[in-house]
Amino acid sequence: MTPSACIVKWVTESNRPANIVNDAELQNIFTAGRPHTIIPSVSTITRNINASFTKCHEKIGKLLQVSTKLPLFTGAIN
């Protein structure tokens, strides 16, 4: 998983604002031991969250369309 994907996952799962990546202490934690680490910008995180939402929304929509086309089971098991 890319660093950007990890941050997107953490931000969304813990209900944090995307601009938390601008926090100086958080940036220190991200770069501890890896001084050349590039931290994605707020706009990159926001764009990735929106792209992830769109992809999930489309996938769920397709799953729901398929499930409504399946025949309902109405018979008893013998």
C-alpha cells in the first residue's frame, strides 16, 4: 500500500480532517527515520478520498443491480 493510500485509509477510518497532514508533529512522526519521505498534500489526500468513494459507490451500485436481478427463493426445501 502506498503512503498516500495508508494516509487516506487512516484519515477516513478515524474520521480525521484531510488537513491533518499539515500538522507539524504528524509530519515529524511520518518522517522519523525516513527524512526523505514525501507527505502528500491536502489536495492529493482529498482527491484520493473522493476517487475511492466514487469507485466504491460504483461497485456497490453494480452489486445491488445484480442482486435485484437474481430470482427470489420462494420454494420450500424438501
